[in-house]
Amino acid sequence: GRGLRPDEEAIVLRTLLEQPRPAATARLVVRLWRALMAETARPVGVAVWGGTQALELAAARFPGSPLRLVQKPEDALSAARAPGAVGVLALDAATPWWLRLLAEPKLKVFAALPELAADGDAGALAVGDVPLEPSGGDDTFWVTDAGQSPAAIEEALGRDGLAGRLVSAAGGLKLFALAGYVQVEDARLARAPGRLSGVIGAAPSPFDL
């Protein structure tokens, strides 16, 4: 296979979803095309941390891939370092595992799950050594240790032309989704709140059905 290309896959799915069809069939279109694309781009294994819900999200996003539950987020990140492998990790208020990605130059967030906007906010993120390119509708994931409130941080980002929303917070650390594909070296991020901060990946925005 050619390996995972989240940007190309998102462009295909958006094009298909733009075609006129009954709303009830849109979810089926996504599920069928995910299965078709998995025939040429499927992880060799998916390590899942976060219990049954995270496992269900991983199965929907990576149909046909071998899934296994792991006991710690570190186990999922370790597994994701292997060529062709992926980690899917739940977001919770107790474990800021995503901060570790600042020290993992090869591992990046490349998908937010669920990928359908109708299914609610992100409950897990997919991580791997996957090439990232803009898809035309993306969210960039940025972490910070800034002590200000989420609203104050969002306001500071907004003054510099960045639209951000809080995704998760734990132990004084915060994970934001920035609208659009924001480069790691974007000068605006150097002026953003926090001493320990940075981009840990980007993912296509959830699909609207």
C-alpha cells in the first residue's frame, strides 16, 4: 500500500459528500469509502488506549486493521513509532498524554475521532509517523502550559489572527484546535501564551453530513 494520506482521503470524502443525495445515505458513503480506501492504505496495527469507546472510534476510522487495547497511553505511543503502525488515544481530563508529542518529532496527530461532526466533539486522537499536508479544511493541534483561562488564551490567539478552541485540559496543560493548517514555525505561535508550547499535528476537520 501507499501508506496513510489523511489529506488525500479527506479531499475524496468531501467531494463525495458534496454530491446530492439523501442525508440518510451520507454516513453510509463515509463508511463504505473508508473500507475501500483501507484496501490500499491500512495501518499494520492500531494500539488503542482509552477503553471501549476509543476502540469503537478506531474501528470506524481504520476498518480491517488489527486493533489491540493497551493499558497505558505510553504503550500506544510506543506502538505508533513502528513503521506503518498507529496509536489511537482517548482524550480525558486526567492524562495529558498529548504533551509528550512535543518531544516526539516523528509522531504527529493526524486524525480526530469521531470524524463526523454529527457524532460530537473529539473523543480520541490518532497518532503516527504519517505525512501531513493541508486538505483545504483542517484543524491544527497546539498544546500550551499557559496559566490563563481557555477564554483568555483564545482571545490572545485571536488578536494574532488565530482562531482556537479548547479540546482538552489536564493538570494545568491545555490542548487547542487552531482553525486551518498552521505551520510549526508560524511566527504567531512564538507570541502565543505559554512557555512550553507547540504544534503536535493537524487533522482534517470533522465532516458535515
